[in-house]
Amino acid sequence: MVAVRRRRWQADAVRPSVGALLLAAVVAMGAFASVPPAGSTEPAVAQAPAAPPGDPRVLSFAWTLYPRMWAELDLRLATAAEAVAEITVDGGEVSWNLHSHASEAPTSTYTVLAQGVTARTTVRCAPDAPGLYSYLFGNDRGSTPVRIRIELRLTGDARLLAVKP
């Protein structure tokens, strides 16, 4: 924003005060204040306690899918990693598929590993090869909205990359 010389209120509106800058600096430094001193065995406040390697991490998602709407969970799974999706649908059924993406191909290219139509099911993904995998859910079965809930359990070196929409 450029202030015109005769309109002083514009210049004051865009010029931060020293107090505001000082407050912003103090708040920013507060993020670093919780880091323990070097050599301390106490974890930093921002760190979550590490889960034992075999313990699953559970993530929950819920969407209302209108007709012709879809949702997707994109994952990166390493060797021996696993993802299990518990799917529950209220108000109808959804089409679903589990697919993989080749790392050197465009994301629009994929291979369907499993698919179905359901109101309730469990879909396990425990691939032999590491890579990119996705769960895709679509409301293409009816003309009314459905409510879908997903409980995703990740074990091993499994990472959630994206949630769409």
C-alpha cells in the first residue's frame, strides 16, 4: 500500500508501531523458550512422546460427501509398513479403492490394488514394496449426501502425505 502525503492516516495505518514489533518478537521467542538446555534428558514441550516402533498411530477423518464428490488419503509406506482403514458410512454406500502410484509416473497414473462398494468395511494396505499409496472414496452410488468416517491406523514407517478435499 502506498500512502499519499496528504493522507496521513494511511501512512499510520500501514506503519507498525515499535510496541507491536516488540510484542511480535517476544511471542516468536516464546516458541524457542520451551527447548530444554543442551544435555538435558527432558523432552521439549513441542515434541510428542515417541511411540514404540510396533504401536500404531491412529488418525480419524470424517466428511460429508455429496453426489459425485470424492475424498482421498495419500500415504507413503516403507518396507514392512502397514495402513488399515476402518470405513463407516451413514446414509448410503460409497465406492472405494486402494491404489498405488509409481514414483516415476505422473500422479494421475495409478494401479488399483483393491476396490469395492460398502457402507462398512476394513481395508488393509501392507505392500511388498515401498511407495506411494492412496485410499479413494466416492459418492457415485446415489443422489443424496452420505457421511463417511475413516479411522486410519498406521504401523511402521508409514506417513500421511495428503488429505483431500
